[in-house]
Amino acid sequence: MQRHTEDQIRAQFVTSLMEYFKIEEDINLRAHVADLVRHIHPSQYREFFRRLSGGGMAFKNGFEKIAQVAAEFEEESRTPIEREAEERTANLYRLMYDLRRNVTLERNAEKSALERFEAIRFTSIRREGEKKPLLDETDINVVKILGKKWIYDYVSLDRSLFEARVMNEYANEILRRERSRTDAIAAPLKGRLLKS
């Protein structure tokens, strides 16, 4: 009995989807369907078809249905660290975009917009009437790693690059934060084990 490779199974899965939705065989359409389901693992194919055949998507075409179910799978497979990093990235982008816009619109002959942006103390940014700062230690550490000039340059110049890099930095910082918490909890136990 011949065992199929994961690539062969994935190709058959794409073929099955195309046949299921009566999508004509075309290299570009096949590539599009394959791209929509690239993160779906072969062990999830049966569940994927089960969700496709479920109700609630009556007015969508085949591509839209595949994309919707694939997005559900992708959302479910994300770790808490990835979710937090994405949420923090979106919040930081909005805040930095607004700050950059406000600084740029302000007229000042003495200092450039970049100099005024770099002079902002991010630890003191608060919502009106609140004492708690908008950015916590994790946010501030990411801003320090990126540098204010980089943020100023990329926040409106190239949003996708900004989000990709910032999300990566947040994931690293969140992971470091969680490890330090774990180490702090385990330190007394480790000390007792070393003494004994």
C-alpha cells in the first residue's frame, strides 16, 4: 500500500474543493484555492468540509465560503500570545498614527515634526480624565526596541511592514514577559531543591 505525502493529500484536498464548488480547472484558480487553505492541516480536512456544508452561507460563492471557513480555522489555531500581539499592534498603530498626524499638522518653526514626535514621553500618554497610562511596560519596551524614528517613518508610510515588525516584537516581548513570570514563580521552589 502506497502512503501519500502531505503535498499529495493537500493537492487532492484542493481538487475536492474545486469539484465541490464546480470551480473550473485553471492554474490560477487552483493556486487561489490552495492559498486560501494553506494553513489547514490534513487532519482538519474532514472538519473543514463539515463546516462548509453547514448553513449560514447561502448567498456566498465557493471562494467566499472557503475563505470564511479557512479564516475560522486560522483564528482557532492562533495562540494567546499571537492574539495579544495582534491586538497590541493594532492599538499601537492607531495611537502612533494619531500622534504622528497631530505632530505633523502642528506648525512650529523651531522644531521639526520628527523632533517633536521624539520628544513625546510615551509613559505619560493618558486618556482624558484617567490616571492609568495608555501604554504599559510591554508597549514601552517594544517602542524602545523599535525606536521613535522608525515608528515615525513607518507608521503611515508602510502599514503592512509596520504591523509585521511590531507584531513580531510584541510576540517576543510577551514571551519574555511570560518567561520572567514563570521564573519568578519557580525561583523559590528551585532554591529549595538546590538546598536539598
